Amino acid sequence: MDDILCESRTVNKTLAIINTSGLIYTYPGGREPSLVDVSLTIEKGDYVILTGPSGCGKTTLCRCLNGLIPHFYSGKLEGEIKVASLTVSEHSIYELAKHVGLVFQNPENQLFALSVEKDVAFGLENLGVPREDMRARVDWALQMTGIYDLRERAPHELSGGQQQRVAIACVLAMKPDIMVLDEPTSFLDPLGAQKIFEVIGDLNKKLGITVILVEHRLDLASKYANHVIVMDEGKVVLDGKPLDVFDSESARLIGVGIPKATRLYQALRQSGVYLNRVPVNSQEATLLLQEVLTRDRG
Amino acid sequence: MIEVKDVYFTYPNNVEALKGVSLNIRKGDFVAIMGQNGAGKTTLVKHFNGLLKPTKGTVTVNGVDTREESVAKLSRGIGFVFQNPDNQLFCETVEEEVAFALRNFGFEDKIIQKRVEWAINLLGLAKHRQSSPFMLSGGERKRVALASVLAWNPDVVILDEPTIGQDYQQKEKLRQFIVQLNAQGKTVVVVTHDVEFVAECNPRVVLMAQGEIVVDGDAKHVLTNAKLVTEASIVPPQISQIFMGLTDLGLPFDIIDVYEARDILLDFLGGDL
């Protein structure tokens, strides 16, 4: 069933921006591998949600994408991983950082400068970007994330949601092809989280940045994604379109937090009421229900 | 049990975090305190065990004014699990961590051993008992913090953002666990943003905004009030969002549970067949 699901997603390898095959990784001192035979393809412009139970290998996989594994974490890496046409094991973190930006769960771990714009400029200084160019890129990144007005404020004085936007701006200023965000909204209130998902959605749509979002709260996040990967015990167990993945039996068994809209669809199906499609968010569910409810009435 | 009367609280930097809050928590209540970042939720619950004392107004716990009691004494009855477990963990092993407060409260060794065993198993930490809390994942550290509080069996358990960093399965376990604690007569106060989690627990909800309580009622009524929840930076639960779009058909909008939703839809369809 899952194999079928994996194959039903037609993958165009020529559009691949990330490609791993047979990836196996064991942390130094680890008894068992944290990644087990991970093979996947992510296309340029994809918005991927990467989910699965804690300890399933999500963060470890993210670390492979920007070269933290194997360059910073030693341990044993087998298989191949290519990101933006670069073989990760053959290129330094510094080189990969130009293509892959990483945003963490807690922005406090990532921000340290005295003003927002200095924080955003920091990565560019490290890359040796010329001064005039830097100014333009910092302003652009601040505008794209909606925090231009906060540029002179101290990051630690801002709200959690604003801080997370600063963290995203820092990464965006580097103009990465790929942005990897590891649970970027877990400390935020729901509206704050929604704004972050919108900012990320915008970057994906308008700038074509490939997004890989590690997330448990699928109710809020799934609106924007076109590709969902579920991991369990180091393996990729589901890989496909959101509606196929959320409606699969194994997603329920692994304990993925399937959106309520999809769960309602499933509960109705069990009782013999079929909606035309699998909804993954509330707007879709409302429309599909309106169809069924008015049709059966008329 | 906990009585908050017209409480104001101003931090030393002059930020007025609570502006006239009144709230009554009875024994056996299950209360979720919700609201946007900075609404005053954590400030409020820190008054329950005397960590903060009101600038104006009173907080009484079991009839005792918190200003006249030490935090140590109040904590015996009120266990507080912080938002960030790293603020509360410091021992070298999980076992020592869970035993720490029990030692402080002067329990006998035999009882300590028993309680530690009980709490560690309850939270599924048995295989980590000899690990350093700092080697564990965020979700696991959170459970260690919870175990160390439950070990001394307080009457009231306060959990500040318990679902952060927990995956769906752990959340589900946590939910069952909290509901069970509550059923055993414990008073449970949860501070949270997690709307879907609250929708599934169905507690009494106290919604805060800018240092004030905006509304206090059952989850179903509070969370389906689109205007209020939006003001408090919260998004209504997905099921209620779906039903808000179906009111034209004469369906109710105040639904938060998947199975209740299903039954209503089946009824609606069935009635016409």
C-alpha cells in the first residue's frame, strides 16, 4: 500500500534539487543508525512537510541537507546525497550554506546582534558580500518577511513571532535555493504561527524557494504544502501528495497528527458518506461538504 | 481552592502584565488558560504557587493569602511544570531529578523510592532512568519535568505549554494522562496555545488578552466564538472553522469534535432521505 503511494507521485528527476539514495547514518557512539536507507527526491519549488514521531530522524535528515552531517557531526554516513547539484560529502558547510538555509525551533538560539538589521547582515558579512550589495539584500529580506519597520530594534525585545521572522530574514538574505525550517512555530500562538506559515508560503510561491518544513501541527501547516514526507524509526514510510499521505492507513498508525478536516472525511466515509476528494484543510472541507449536503437535499 | 481577586501585577520594568484579574478555581477543575504571547497567562499562574505576589488584589490558596506563605509551603500542594524544562532540570540522572523535590520535602527513603518508580514508569521514562536529562530530547525532558512534579503528589498541577515539541502520539498520551489525573480528583491548570489539544480535552477555558480575562466558559463556547478567539490571537479549531462555513444550511457552528461533527452531518443527510 505504501509502496504504491510512493510510486504514485510522479517524480521528475531532472527537476530534483535534493536527491538522496540509500542514505544510512549512525551518530558517533550510536548503536543503531538514525537514518535507514533513506531515498527521496525533492523537486525545485516543492513545499515539503517533513513529519513523524519524535526521534524518527527528521532533524538528522535536515542536518544532512546542509552538510552538518558529515562535516560537523562525524559518525558513519553511507549512500549518496546531492543538494543543488552538489554532492554534500564533497563540499564544505560554507559552500552549502549558500544554497541551503536552516531556521531553528527557537529563534533565541540563533539571534544575538544588537539590532535586527545587524543580525540579518551577519551571514552576508561571513560570505564576504560587498557593502552596497549587503544593504540592498538586508532591506529586501526585511521587507519580504514584513519586519522592515523593526530593523533598528533589538531582537531580544521582540515577540516570539517577530523574532522568528528575523531568523527567517537572516536566512533569506543569503538567497538560498532551499530553506529548511525545523519546527519554526512551536513557541508561537496560533495567529503568530499562521503568519510565519504565510511568510514561508510567500517565499515559496513568489521566489520559488524550495521549502522543507519540519512540523507536527499539520492542521495549520498543510494548507501550503504540495509534498509530505513521513518518517518513522529512521525510515521514510510515506512520501507523496498531502491528501494521499493524510488519508493513508499507515499515517494513522504511526500517529501522525492528521488534520481534523481529513479525519472528518474519514469518519464520514466509514458511515457511507463520500466527499469528492480528501480535504486537507477547513476551507476545502467546507466546500466539499456544501456540495454533498446541498446535492442530497435537492 | 484558588481564589484570585482583582489582581494587578506590574513587573519591575513597569510592564503591567495583569490588570484586574478575578478567577475562581475549584477543587477538581480542569482549566485551560489561553491567549496570545504576552497576554499574561504565565504571569497569572505564577501567582498560584506564590512565585509572584500581586501588586494589588489578593490570591488565596485553600484560604491562605499567598503573601503570607512561603513558596516552598505552597508548592507542596501546587506543582508547577515550566514551559522550558531546562529551567527546572539540573540533576545528573533522571532518577535523581525525580527524587529531588521528595528529598527536599523530607520524605522517607522508602517512600521516595516508591514514588520515583511510580512517576518514572507513568511517564515512560524507565529506560532513561540513568541518563542525564540533558542527553534527552526536548519532549523527553518535558516528561522528566512532569514526573518530578507528580512524584510529590500535589493537589493542583499547573502545566505551562505542555504540548510544545511533543509529537501527536505523545500529545495524545499526555491528553489521556491529564484527563486521568483530573478524573482522580486533581485540579489541573494548563497554559497553552494549542487549540486542537484543548478541543480534544474539552476543559473550562479562560481566555486572556492584554492582562485581562476576556471570557471564561466551556471549551465549546469559547473556541467557537470567532470574534473573541481572533482577538486573542487564536485560530478556532479546524472542525469549528468547517462548520462556520455551513451555517447557511442551518447547521450549528459551535462544534469542535470530529465525531460530534460526523453525527450532525449524518443526521442532516439522514433526515432528508
